[in-house]
Amino acid sequence: MSGGFLSRALRASRLARLVSRLYHERLTRRGRYVLWMALALGFVGIDTLQAYVFVLFAVAAGPLLAALPLALRRRPHASLTVAAPARLTAGRAGLVDVNTASLDGRTVPLVVGWRWGGSPELVRETPEIYLAPGPGREAQGRLMVRPPARGRFTLPSIGAGRTDPLGLVSTRRLVHPEQVVLAYPRFYGLDSLSLPVGRRYQPGGIPLASSLGDSTEFVGTRDFREGDPLRRVHWRSWARRGQPVVKEYHDEYFSRVALVLDTYLPPRPRAADRLAFEAALSLLASIADRMSRSEEVVDVLAAGPDLYEVSAGRSLGFLGNVLDVLACIEPCAEPPFEVVAAPLLARLSQLTTIVAVVLDWDDEREAFLRSVRRMGVAVVTFLVREGPARQPFAAASDALGTITRIAPSEIEARLVAAEATA
């Protein structure tokens, strides 16, 4: 008895999947509207002796029934090219360019749209478009998709099928596969960012960072030693002396700034705590955007279950490298300063300034920043919090330097203003 029930359930589920697939892949969005309208009219006009609604039912169902045989045809003889962005921004619509061309020399009416699958959180602002490539003429269009938040998403596959003149039914579709995209946190342009001025010696010098800013200065030549790069060979001196000679340069000093993100949230965070965390990410991204156009080398360290680290500035990397990391960071339930302190303190001899974005103020955070300050590194702190901090921080500013409190609502207002002017 149980075996027969299971087999019937499996057949019913297969039938349900088949019907669902035909409904979503053979009917266009417009065709699904017509189908539901015809079903509603058919239900209302079921008594043909009492009402004449069946006439409207016939008007709605007729074109749909006439177009249904098209669903049995094969895929169109056409090409489909999709250019989807690899990066999006949370809350902002991204454009996906679609290009179609006819391969048999005839005009082909096509419907192009998102298929099933992908991340369900993505908002498909343009579900489908209609294109008609003809002989020697391509047809282009755009689909729009919007990620509701930062993170890693999968764009659904995109299909293109031949459709009837009214665009109700589609044949089997050409398919462009799914694609993984990252959604960056929202950020805005900072008008100014005041940082303490300073420079320190960097092992390896500027050539390890870039050729911008403090250029290396040629001071003389010396005999070639094993391990010297060939680009430092002084060819004229070699030709004159008959043995390898290399150029020698001054040691280099420049500014190096670390951006440190506090990712600690309680095990059961409130909605306000999550909003503060996302606001802190947006603030850090805004600071990174500002500093990526400066001459400082910027190290971004985010402490969580793992330590995330990326360097940018002076051609070491681009803002996108920083935003890639910030797109996928999640809060941690353990205080992260024990994780970030060891690698950060180990490289303090190279740092000039630390910009810390914290979510609260307590003894652990203050102790970490004081240990940084005792090493001779300048500290600039941003406290992202809507209400009062757990402990007062005004007294610590004398020893630590600037501590700026900024509310998540203020960051949100700046983000909205920046998006309105974009």
C-alpha cells in the first residue's frame, strides 16, 4: 500500500514539475496574464444562460489557444549574446545587455527574459523584453536586476525563444547560463578626510608599491650581486668595465594607513545592530574610496571568524579589491580584537595611521587602540552607533586622538543623497 502511494506521489510530483516548467518557460509574462484572465472570465461566465461573460472568455482564450501550437516548435535559429556585470551595488539596478541576431536570414520575433533559478532575493526589475532581429540586423535590449543587499548572488540564466505576433507563447529557448555576481556595499563620496601627516620607511621601497609619489632616486652604481634584478643593470657601465654593474637607489619613505573594521555583534543581534553593522561597512567603503585616490598605501583589515586583509593605493590594487572583501563580510559573535591585534601590531613599524570603525565602546576596544597608539601610530576612530555607547569615550580622546561618533541614520541620509545625485 505504501509503495503504491509513493509511486503515485512521484508521478504527481513529476507531472506538477512538468506543468510548472511549461507554464514558466512556454508562456511569456504577457501570456500568463491572458491565461489567468481567461480562467477568471470562464469561471464567472460558467452559466451561459444567465450571463454573457463567456463572450469575453472567448476573446481572451482564442488568441492563447491559437498560439499554443508554437510551444511545440524547436529553438529559434538565432544567436544570443549576454553581457552581464560581474559587480553590482546593493540597492541599485544593474543593466544586463542582450544582443540577438537571426541566423537564417529572416526576421525572428523573440522574447528574452530571466529563467527559473538564480538567487531568489534578486529583484528582476525587467522580467522580459521583445526583440526582432532581421536579415543583416541585430537587435539589442537590456534587462535590469537589483540586489536588495550586499553579498554574493547568482544571476538566473537568460533564455530567448521565438514568440507569436502577440507575444503570448514561446518556443524552447536559447539559454545563457547562470553567472555569479558580487553586490558591493553602498558608499558615498567623502568631501574631506583629515588624517595625521607622517611617513615611515617601507622595506622594499616604492618599487614594491608603485611608481607614484616619492620616486626612487639614483645615487650610484655597484658590482652585481646574485639576486639583483636585471632591470637594475647599468648597461653602459657594464660595457665600459666589462663586468656586470647595477644601479643603487635611496631607501623610500611614504605614508601607510590601515583601515580596521569592527565586526563584532551579539549572538542574537537586534535589527538596529544589523543596521549599524551595514552602516559601518558603508562608511569604511566610503573611506576606502576616498583614500584609493590618494598617494597613501591603504591596508584594510576586517576582523571576524577569519582575518580579511587587502592592500590598495599606489597601484597595489584598486578600490574593487577592497569592495570585493567588504561585499561578503559577515559579523562575528566573538570579540575580534584578539584576532586582529597580533598581525596588526606586528606590522606597526610600517604604519603611520590607523582609521578604526567600531560599533561600540568598551574596555577591549579602548585597550586595543591604546596599544596601537603607544607604538607611535596615529589613531582616528569612527564610532557608528545610534544610541549611547556602552561606556563613555570622551575621556579617551585625549590619549587616542579624534573619536567621531556618527549615527547609522546619518550615514543612510548621506547614501540617499549620493544616490539621488548619481
